[in-house]
Amino acid sequence: MVGLSESSQGLKPGRNNSGLPAVLAWLALSALLFAGCGEGSTKGLVLFVDAEFDPMTASDTSQPIHEANLAVAQTFTVLSTGKLEEFRIVVTDGESVDDGFIRITVRPLNGMGEPDDDPMTSIITPIDVDTTTLPVTLVETFTTFDVGMDPGRQVVLGETYAIVVEFVSRTTSTDVNAIARVLGQTDAGGDPYVDGTGSTGANLAGFTNNTDDYFFRTFVLR
């Protein structure tokens, strides 16, 4: 996507990085992964990009995270069986002068293709994020979240999940503006990502799918 950079150590050849050094770094990383991903159950496994929505074109929409819009989600379809190792989304600080906390989970979908509204169904341990650590408001930068050794992170080809970003708290109450924003694209030029969709809602109150898609990348060990 235009102007997108990475706020983590991950590299992607040909996009979001510049020139030969980035390609060489990617090759070096691939060689290390091929040699083995550490001791234990992941030894000998290789990290692959799996489901993603990372277009060359820039964002044309964003969803706020605040008390009136408690959760934003992006659904996706798993492309290969393995262990969900990490994922990246474009989530930035909000326009509020207040700081706060958001929580990120990865959940299965319900029978209607919407994110499960029960946070206990998350296949990863919830990740709490201080909004002061996020990229500047509306800057298109991927932030990486490591899943770690969560026992539920095994995913299977064809399964569907949602990355859910939810409001947790506001440290002060100066205003009611967004403490964070999730960036993506509308369907103005057609369905941006055909294997999933954006959604908004709240825990234990349900989600409603929309016609947006929010930028993300997933990585699977296999």
C-alpha cells in the first residue's frame, strides 16, 4: 500500500521496504527460519505469509475505537494448515487527546459469518495495547503482534477467523473521540478482500459485517 512502513522487525520483499538491502535481509531471515525456528515443537518449521489484505493502494477509510464503537474486526480465511505465529494490522493512535488501552484477539466466526462476540473464544491470549505505543494517527504502518506459544493457535486450511480490536479503557476523560483507529479500504472499486470482510460490534452484543476491509497480514508456521 502506498506509504506503508513497518513498525516491527518483519520485512516483505518488494513492498514496504526499499532496495537491495531489504531483499538481502529477507533472504537472511528466510535462511534462518529454514534452518529451524528454535527449540521445541517449532523446530524445523518455516514461517510463511498466509491470509492477507495488503494492497498497493492507500487507505480510504478508517474505523474509530471508542465508547460508541467498541470493537472493529477483520475476518479472514486460512490458506494453509499450521501454527498461527504472528499477525500485522494497521492500527494507529486516535485523534483523542486522551490515552487508553485496546485489546486484540483472534476469534472464530459464528454461523452467520460474523466474529464470535464471546472474547473467551479467542484462539490466542488477549493482547492489551497502550495507545501511546501506536503509530501516529492515520499513518499507514503495520504493527506486528506475536502470538507466542498459545496452545490454541493451530489453524487449518479453510477455517475462518476474525482479528478483533476492542476498546478497553480511557486513561482520562477529556473528550469522547477515538483513542485508536483501524485503517482499510471501502468497496468503492469492488470487494477489496474477497475471503473476508470488515465488521463492527461489541462483546456479548454481536457484530455486523460491513463492506470495508482492514489491512492485515497473517503468518503461519508449517
